[in-house]
Amino acid sequence: MSSEMRTVQQHTVTINIFINDTHYRVHESTLTGGQLTSLGGVPEGNQIFLEVPGPGEDRPVGRDESIELKSGMRFYDVPAGNLG
């Protein structure tokens, strides 16, 4: 009896996001605010925001908050003294 070997390839999803107008390709579908700040090199103490299209307010992202990522999402940071 001959055995047939199959090669199983895992399909890796690539999600394209932007942090401070820099393009990043990530392979995780969820990242925390802390992971986003690390990825984007955001200075400690700065607040990261999710840009909300349209007239609505952009949304602050907490360091421990998980964000379900979708391609095209845009994030930016603001120094703590510039909030409000």
C-alpha cells in the first residue's frame, strides 16, 4: 500500500492598516491598543485614536482594548498635553 502525503498550507490573512500615515501589514485579526502603539512606534504617554470616517468623532483606543482589525483602518496618536 502506498501512502499519499498531502501538503497543508495555512492561509495567512494580511490586513493593511495605517498608523500615523505609515502602512503596516499585519497577520493578526485583533490587536490591543498597546500592540498598535508598539507597532507604530508611538511615544509612551501618547493617546492612540481610531479614525472614524465622516463627521463623527474619532475614537480613542485604550492600551488594553482589543480592536478587531479591518483593512484600511487608520490610527493616529496625539500627545497627552494636546487632548481636550
